[in-house]
Amino acid sequence: MLYGGVAEGGGLELRRESNGGVRISGRFPYMAQTMLARGRFEQFAARAFSERLNGSGDVHFLAQHDFTQPLASRSAGTLELRDSDAALEFEATITPEVASTTWARDFISANSAGLIKGLSPGFRVAAGGDTVEKRGDGILRTVRTAELIELSAVTVPAYPDAQIEARNWQAHQDRLPILGAAYAHNRWRV
């Protein structure tokens, strides 16, 4: 799975509810070109996640891309996703039960302190779901369609270049499935 993120033009807004729950909203803007590494740029086309959003598959809202720290999900009815030409927008309800867990309390406290402001999608790109074009001395990858697996509230999003290590421009053995075929998201590497 790959991660992308945004702090500027996106970010998170947290509102506490009287029942002890928390509502959090944010947006991931499309066509916001970001430098992931020197000469390596990426952007997401408008509605890049629409197939998954229009389908029945679950999408989770997590703390720090950690599936052991779930905050909300579509299947639980606590995550709403909206897609437009401008951005992927979401609103999550962290229920009082979830808000009482250690990871949710940690997340809420860190967000309130201004330490967690980024939004980062976890996604997979199937073959043909992106284009890579040479631009001067660099390249620009445009993700046209991707399978959205999760959205995460993160301390340091991959956009802009603050978390380059979350993206790797080479296929690695630790990212190969048991059968040995390259994951689709590694096919575009140059």
C-alpha cells in the first residue's frame, strides 16, 4: 500500500460532541502537485478514488496508518466520504466507545495540541491507473484511479516532501507478495 498526504489545502478539523464523541472532518485536494523527492512529483486526478467510493468496499479512518488504531469506518456507519472535482472530503464520527480507547485519546490529545494535522490516504494503484511523464530533469506521476483502503490522521504526511520515506521509488523485496509477482503499485517505478 502506498501513502500520500497533505497538510496545506487539506488538514483536519476536530469538534467534540456533548456525548463524549468527536467529529472530525478533512479534505484531500486533487491536482495538488507535490514533490516527493528531488525531481519526483506526484498528483491525484480529480475523483481518483471514485471507483472505491461508489463501490461497497469498506474504507477505514485510522490514526497513523495503523489498523490496530481504528477511529471510524464506512461499514460501522461512522465514516462519510464525498468526492468532487476539487477534493476527497470526509467526516468521521469517533464514537464515545472508541474515544475512550487509549489510541483515540492519544490521537485526540495530540490533535488538540496541534501535533497531528495531516491527512494521508492509504491506496493501491492497479496497472494502468496512473501515468508517468518526463518533465525536464524529473518525472510527474498522475494517479488517475486508485483503490482507497484507508484515510489516516498523521503527524507528518507524505505531502509535501516531509515523509519521503513513506514512498519508495523502487520495488523492494519486502513489498512483494508471497507468490513473487510485483504489486501493482510498484509497476510505475522508474
